[in-house]
Amino acid sequence: MIGKIAGILEYRSTDHILIDVRGVGYIVYVSNRVLAGLPSNGEPVALYTDLLVREDNLQLFGFTTLVEKEWHRLLMSVQGIGAKASMAILGTLGAEGVSRGIALGDWNALAKAKGVGPKTAQRVAIELKDKAPSVMAMGGTMAEATGDEVIEDAPKRRAPATPKGNPAQAEALSALTNLGYAPGDAAGAVAEALGAQPDLDTSALIRAGLKLLAPKG
């Protein structure tokens, strides 16, 4: 299994790039969001990769974070979601948007991706709902270990300390901060949600926190 590729970006197309690794060129398929964030041709690049094996073909898919790669793997496990649809979802929403949409059961957000209909989006939201907390929490763990971005010069982002005692509270706080919310705002939302419903599990607590943190309009 090829889990990461680092080399020189040789050329880019509309949905894939070629990375030269010591004279060997690897074609890596990427979402439009990843493509837009890549360096110029001729510059160093590194991506986490997932290898799709078929009887007549091998394809590499590239991601800038391990969270994004994990969502790709999970999205592909849902009936009706192939590699193309998964990349469309990630390209439209990004890893954080996918985390938020699935945690909230917001299938309308998932249906914004090209080629993903309402029924398929609903299936994704239902089947992966319980997976969201662990994937969202993974972001902090991976950031502490390797840095959130694959590119070696990118600044490393550490997850804030989480409170002890209630596992759901700590996991929900970690997930919300990994989504980019300020630690103080995330802690306030988690505390407010627990104050209203003390017995919430991690998944329900994350959804409640996201609702409280959503812009009021």
C-alpha cells in the first residue's frame, strides 16, 4: 500500500497531477480543492495517498490531511459512492465540511457535490453519522503527531488540552476545535449543551455544540 508520496510536482490536469519521485512519475487523482492548494509545477509536494485496486487498473488518490483521507475511505464504503463521487464531496465541502455535515445529518450539504443525488446523500449521512466523532477527533491526534498538513514546511497545529473526567465532553471539545472553532467558544457550547442535557453521548454532544455555534441569522 502506498500511503504517502513526496516528490516534485511535474504537471497538473483538471483532476490529477504527476509527481516525480526520483525519476519515477506517479499519477495522483486529487479533488479540485486539493488541486487549488498545490504549489507551482517544478516545486516539492507531498500528499497522503489511498490506492484503489481494480482488476484492470490501479489508481492513487491524494489528500493533504489524514482526516481527508479517512473520509475518502469511509465515503467509498457507502453504496452508490465511488471514488469520483467521494472526491466531488471532498472537493465541494472539504474535510471539515464533510465532518460537520455528517455530524449534523445535513444531507443537503452533501447533495451539493456534483453527481451526488438526494437519496445517496441521505444514505451517506445516515450510515456514517456514528463515524463522525472519531474522525473529527482524529484531526487533533494527527496534528499533534505529524502536523495537520502533509507539506513539511507547513506550521504544525496542536489541539488544545481537553477537560478530564467526562469522556464525551473531552471528545466533543476536541472535535469542535479540530473543526476550527476557538477553544473558548467550543468549550462554552459544550458546557451549554451538557447543562441542558447532561446525559448526551459524544455524537449527540458534537451535534448540539455545532448547532449552538452555527451563525445566527
